[in-house]
Amino acid sequence: MTTPNATQEAVITTPITAASWTYSEEFVVEDDVLVAARARAEEVGVVPISPGAGAALRFLTAVLDARAVVEIGTGTGVSGLWMLRGMRADGVLTSVDVEAEHQRLAKVAFTEAGVATQRVRAIPGAALDVLPRLTDGHYDLVLCDGDKLEYEAYLAEALRLLRPGGVVVFDNALWHDRVADPARRDETTVAIRDLGRAVAEHEGLVPVLLPVGDGLLAAKLL
């Protein structure tokens, strides 16, 4: 085993620069369909996942060879498009959102991308009302990007919905740099911090916190 010298340690512990973060976020370029979906999100006040986070989601669904995915927070279809592009050709995305208008705009994006209608099941409603109706142990990945105060409840539902080896993912896990700052004690920040602790300490999960976008917390179910 090689012991790092002082120079190597300095390189390892140097925080990522804004230029490097931007480079990584733009490493996988979004096409016109995603750009248009992102523009619609801005028009209706939705904050979609970043391109880097989207690329990470596509990577995860591809690695899992995902056939069935649940998404909490449809938005205007940005995250859904990324995941569908990593899923197998016959994969189905079940997407839940309280805003019917957002789901309508997401369907526009899916149509523009050439996604077959049978590959997306859009369910309007509150996540904690809809998720209990979904099938236990059926899903390869559950993406949580809804009400941050409900994240721990989403985790409980995801553990029921996932098959062994499935993955749960939470967006905004760094929450605009607030989670890492112990002085930040607002309700949302504390909820996300508590979620991270619960995931990290769960004996049935293999967790990772990815510093892409606003932070992606992912965990594999053993």
C-alpha cells in the first residue's frame, strides 16, 4: 500500500472549484428535448434536477437494467426523460405529482422524445396517498424529489416497494449547502439531515452521497 505524501494529500482534500463543478455538470450534454422541458419548468416555477444529476440517474437505471421505476415529483419531465433513457426498452416509469398541469407538460416532453405512451404511468395525487397502492417489491429504483419534510416517510415506502438490490435516490440531499452546516437548523434542512443519518445508519442499505446538482443521496437495498 502506498502512503500518500503531503502533496498528494493536499490534492485529495482540495475542494472542487466552481469551474470543475460546471465541467462535470455539463459533461453529458442535454439535447433539445431536455432543454425544452427545462424551459417549461422555469415557466411554471418548477426546479428540475441538474444535468449532472440527470446523467447520474440515467447511469443508475442503466446499471440496474431497470424495468420498473417510481418517481415522486414528475415536474415537467426532466428527471423522467433521463431515467427512461437508461431503462430497458420495455421499462415503465410510474410518476407521481400533486400538480396535474406539471404532468401534462411532462407528457409533452415524453411525446417529443418519442417515448411510447405505455412506458409512462402518470398518477396525480399526493405521494403518501399514492405510494401505499403500489406493489411491494416490484421496483428497481425509487426517485424521491417531492416534499422534503416527507423524505423519511418516502424512505419507508421505498424500502417496501424496492426489490432486493434496488436503489432509492433522494434529490436535494445537500439542500443548497445548508445540510453540511450544523448551524442551519430550519425545518427542511433538519429533515434532510435526519434522512441522511437514517440512510447511513440503516443496516439493510449501502449508501452513497453524490455531490452532483444539489446532492443525490442513493442507497442500494441489500
